[in-house]
Amino acid sequence: MAYYLYVSRQDDDKISIFQMDAASGRLDLQNEMAVAGGPAAMAVDPQRRFLYVGCRSIREISSFRIDQNSGGLSYAGTAPLEGEPVFLATD
């Protein structure tokens, strides 16, 4: 099973996707995805099927499906918030 690391780049409006080698910890950049609104806090659901991203400047949470083979992301939806998201967690 491949492991992936998602890094929010708030000032660039992007998420960087790295593949992680479980044995060595080495990271290899796989892709970058544009995400409007200053992506900041992120959380992955326990089954690793969805990535949730708090977009601070537009006060929304966006959700993305995670491709289990490539780690790639595809947009799934958005929910508005009253304020700026600072932390996200799933259970």
C-alpha cells in the first residue's frame, strides 16, 4: 500500500501531494493541485478515502476524494463556515 502526504500551501492556493516511502521516510513530489481560498488546516478520514481542507480566506471546507492508487485528489464538495477554519479532525 502506498502512503501519501498532503501539504497545504495557503499563500499559493495549492496542495502539494507527496508519495512517502514507508521504510525510509523519503518524500517524492507527485503532483500539485490548485485549491482556491487559502487552503490551511487539513484532515483525512479514518478510511483514507477523503481529504478535508479548511480554506481560510473564503471560510469554507472543501472535500476531495483520494485516489487509492495514485494519491491524487478529485473535488467532492464544499461547505460554508461562519468563520475561518483553524483546525480540522475526523473521527
